[in-house]
Amino acid sequence: MHTFERQKATSKATISTDDRLPGWPRPKFIYAHSPMSWEWSVEHERFLPRLKRINIMPGTSGIRKGPGGHAPMIANLQSQGWTVLPDDMQVIYTDESGKLAKDTHYMVAYRGRRGTTYADVWERPVVVGGGPSASVDWSSLYDVAGFDAWRASLVDSGAIPKPNPAVLAGSIQRQERRAGRRINDAHDGAPHVQRIVEGHQQTLSDMQEAAAKAGGKRKRRPVSRKRATKAGVDGN
């Protein structure tokens, strides 16, 4: 597989024509986080902030042409409680050796056949097809581990405030319903089904504990088969 060279978004370095990506250029962007947007990570056993990628395109979202043209859009987001993450901040990614490494920007630039295209440091371009119809696959080799490690570090460092437990309640309630439904599946005694049920219950317990730590409260007990039966969840 061909490896394409990337630079920081401010780099002026050039690349040979053979190393230019096909397809239309992708615009510069910023990452931002709404205090209402969180998701559970089984790998990290904690809630991670969902980040929204906002393209900086004049004429959209109140963005104007010229330097600083997206300042009004940033101000509007911040007035609504969003955290806007500047590009020039420390990021974590997985390097070529498979180890977590650090860099100073999350936006990088690639030379394209139709102009500069922008990506984040966790994206790895894969060219699909050839000739005029060639395109770029940005998702297949995405560095999920590095991206999640960075999202966790944003909360640990205080760059993104910890979640409000009330915001997490919806995710926990959905997991409670999921765990309750799975309890019914354990009746046949199949080991693999039992493992699935136990996994859902463990996830629920972990979510409750994480929310309790965020709010300084005692965690709720996870749904047990006995309790679910008494509540009529068992279905018998």
C-alpha cells in the first residue's frame, strides 16, 4: 500500500505529482464538543466526549471569507456552552510502531490533484481504484485507539469539563433496558448467551460507577435476574 506524506496544516512543503491524492479537496476544520454529547467506551471503561468536526467553509454556519472568518461561529458555539478545540494543541495518536505518541496539531494537510486536502492526524488515506475515477477511503485505517486516547486526555487535562451526571442518565437508562431484555435470553442456559448477558450487566455497572464518580454519588446496583423477575421483566 502506498504511503502518502502529510504535513501540519501550515506546512508549505511540496510533494511530487505521483504522491498527490485524487478527488476533491477537503476543507480546513475544527473540533468542538457539546456538553450534552457523550458516549460510553468499553475499552476505556468511561464516558468519552463526542467531538463534532466543523468544516471551515465561507458561507456556511456564519463563516466569512478571510483570516478569522470563522470567529463569529466559534463565539456562537461558546455562548451555547460548547468547548472549541484549537488545532495547535497536544494530541495523541498511534505511530508506525503501534505505540501511542504525541504531536502538536490535530489537523494535517495532504497535497491533492485538485489542491490541498485536510484531514485529522488519525486518518490514513487509502486510494481506491485508479485513473479519473479514483477516490480516497479515509475510514478503513482510522486510528480509533489513538483518537479515543486523545478524547480521554481532553477530560483528564480539563480541556473538556467532566460530564454532568444528568446528561449521562439517558445512556444509562438505555443500557438498563438493554440489560433487562438480555436477562430473558439467559433462560436457555447456553454459555455464550450467559456471557453476553453478563457483559451487558457489567457494562451497566461500569456506567453507573462512572456517572457516580462524576456526580459524587453512590452508584446504583446493576439489574440482577432476581430483581428483574420481580419487576415483571422476565416475561414469565
